[in-house]
Amino acid sequence: EWVDLPEPQRALEERLTLAGVEIEGVDQLGPDLSDITVGYVCQRDPHPDADRLSLCKVDLGEGEPVDIVCGAPNVAPHQKVAVARPGTTLPDGTRLKKTKIRGVVSQGMICSAGELGLGKGEGGILVLDPKAEVGAPVSSVLSAGQAILDIEITPNRGDWCSMLGMARETRALFGGSLRLPECDPPEVARPASSDVR
């Protein structure tokens, strides 16, 4: 919230370690969804050779929409959805490739919450926030996959004992701007300046 973090996360860990911060461990909050893309369903038509499948045109933010065969009953036009492209490895280890489903080439998969490792995925595909940016990684829309760094603070660095101190250190190492939290407590009838010089 207070400073932009570098990508990949490993760069942050390495630079903090070189600065003297000892990283005891890294805890992941759910699966890494940075390879899954936000897509926009432009069109949904019945599959020409299967009753329970749909042929969807999905905009991935890179030129022409792609064809994706989907079996979920809740897929509909104008939805923002999570799309795994060919070559993507899903959280369960499945690696996707371009496949032909009942005679139609599918250039990816519209994912359910279960396929993304976010629950059981009952009820079909995961529909994202309509404000999600098309082409962005799903990790920028959902909070899954965030990392918590467990840091050992040495006695000589009391400035690292707060989130603001760590944000300042990160800014010093990588540049960028520091976005300080709001801190404007209201004064009562007697102003503080009368007591503090």
C-alpha cells in the first residue's frame, strides 16, 4: 500500500538480505495466479458438434479475440473471466496446451475457482469483477498468491520494526515514491500548539 514492490518477489528478498535483513521464511497465501489472465467474453455460441459445450470468443487484451471451448453453464457474454492460456501450469500441476475439442481448436481454458485452487469451484466458471482490466494477471484482481515475508530484525535496526520502516527501506533499495498513510488527527477546542512549542 505504501510503496511499489519489485517483480519478481525474489528480487525483493535478495536485496533485503544484502541490506542486512534476515528473511526467516516466506509464506504463500494461496496459489500463484500471475500466469492466469483476465479475459472478456465477447461472444458465446453453441458448440457446432456438442450440446453441452459453448464456443466463446474471448478478448485477452492482445489484438483479436481467441476461441475457447467452455463447458460451464454460467459462461455468458460481457463477463470478465480468468483464462489460462496454452503453456500455463495450473495450481494442481496440469499444464495446458492448445487442444481440439470435438473438432474445434480451443486456445485456452476459462477457469473455475476449483481449477485455480480457490475452492471447490461449484457452479461453473469464476466470474471476476467487471472493473478488472482485460489482459492483466488475475493476481492483480484477486488477493490469492500474496506472500508474507517473515523477517528477523537485528538489534541495531530499530527503523525496521514497523511496516513504514520496511516501506522506506524498500524505497531506498528500489526507488519510486513513498505513499504515507493519512495521519491528520482532529483537534478539539484547545489547539495542540498552545501546549507544544
